[in-house]
Amino acid sequence: MPETVLVTGATGTVGRRLVTALSGQEGQGGKGSKGSHGGRRFTVRALVRDPGRAGPPEGADETATGDLTDSAAMAEALHGVSTAFVVLAADAGDAFAQAAEKTETLRHLVVVSADAPSDSAHRGPLFARHVLGEARMTATGVPVTVLRPAPFATQALGWAADLAAGDTVHVVHPDLAVPVIDPRDVAEAAAAALRGAPPDGARVLRLSGPQILDVPERVRVLGEVLGRELSVARVEPDLWVDRVAPFLPEAYARGLLDVERYLHERRLPVVPTVRELTGRAPRSFRTWAEDHAAAFGAPGRGPSSKETS
């Protein structure tokens, strides 16, 4: 019988793409086929919180319903599961971990985290979930692979409102240079980890895109893709928080600025992990921009703006 893989956050940025990758619709297999790789077969079980609002992604063989913070729902979703992809919820994965500890069939967890710092002085509210969640998953006793991706290329979607109103992107840290990663590469790396042998204990894998780019460099690439002359303007933190207030709660916006300050100090490197796991180079920011031009009001060759969240 095929093994069952549970994908939490199955309608999210990474989870939706992971279901597609595991189902065999990218590469081997096709619609309606069990995901396979290297002779192994999978039944893909997608966890969704509210099927009435967002149904399971294409490629899911089974659907489980429940909130990540509900340990009883997680126990039901994990029934018969051998491997699971974990998105850390507001409780830092505590409810999921409680259920995982009691699931006898579970032999491998793959957790998507962040490049969380070990220095507690840098642990803002957005990092805290990942720091605590990694520790909680490791404490389950189930072998754990932690994926720590660089900032997602999709963060550029936050510039869409600026670019709808003009040709200038407003940011607090224009010189923030990071190796942004396409969420599709995170999903495909996660699929490879789920297909592979579980580690002895826990392992941490950092993921990055192929090139370090600061904000003006990313904006220049985006402008070339859109056929527009774009610029970048630095703004004060409080003004930026006010500008994004229609889209982001203040606490979350300030948390993002904490993360940016940390990343500015840390200077994340380019790492070869995506190639090592998937056998190919990660996608460039230009490729991401070309595939998501529709989100900025231009014709795109890839996912629609609806699919970019």
C-alpha cells in the first residue's frame, strides 16, 4: 500500500505547491495518480481549515479538516500517516506535536521554519513561533527535518499597491540584500525531503535562491519584466507602518521590520541545498517576476494573481 503523507497548510504559499509536487503532477505521474518517486508511492492527504472557504488543492488524494491548534483534529488528520509536512501555527506547533507524539505510524516530520536567530535579543514575535516550534517538534521524538528558507520572492507582492499608484516602491531598508527564494523551490525541496530517508534525530537545512539581491536590484528586475521605469524610496518605519495599515495589522508590520533589521545584520548567504535536494538550480527572481507579472497588472506567463498568495 502507498504511504500516506499529510500536508498541513495545504492551501498556503508552500503547501499548495507541495501537494502538486508530491502528487506527481510536476514531473512524474499526472492528475489522479498517486505521487511517486524512485519507486515509492504516496497517498497525499491535504489538511484544510475551512473546506467551504478554500477546498483542497489540485492533486490531493484525501482531505482532512481541522485547525492546527486543535490537538484532537490533528490526531485524526495524522491517523495512518507516515510522513508529514508541518506549518507552524500560532501555538508554535504545540497541538500538532501533542498529536504527533501519539501517532505510532509517524516516522518523519518536515517542518518549514525561518532563519531564526539563536540570539534571544533578536527573537521578535515573528521569529519566536519558529524558534519555539522547532524545539517543540524536535521534542516529539519523531525524526525531524527543519527547512529554513531565505525570505520568499513573493514578498515583492507587497509592492503591488505602490506600483498601482505610481512607479516608486517605498521601503524602510532599501539596502537589505538577501538571496530570495521562490516558494516553488521550497515546496520541491520539501517534497524531496519527504521522499528521502528520515534523519537520525533532527537536521536543519537552509534554503536560498541563486543570487543575493538588494531592494533596488529586485525592483530593477521587476521593472524590466513589466516594461516600466521603477524607483525605490526609503521611508521612516512609522510612515511605512501607516502606509501598509490597510493590508497589515500594526503588530505584524512592526514584526516584519524586526525581521528585516535582523536580516540586514545577518547577511544570509547563497546555499546549494535546493540543487542538492532537487537536482536542479533554484529559480531566479527574474523567473518569479515573469511568472507573476499579472499580480502587478501586466500579462504573465504563469500563475494568476489569485495563485500568488
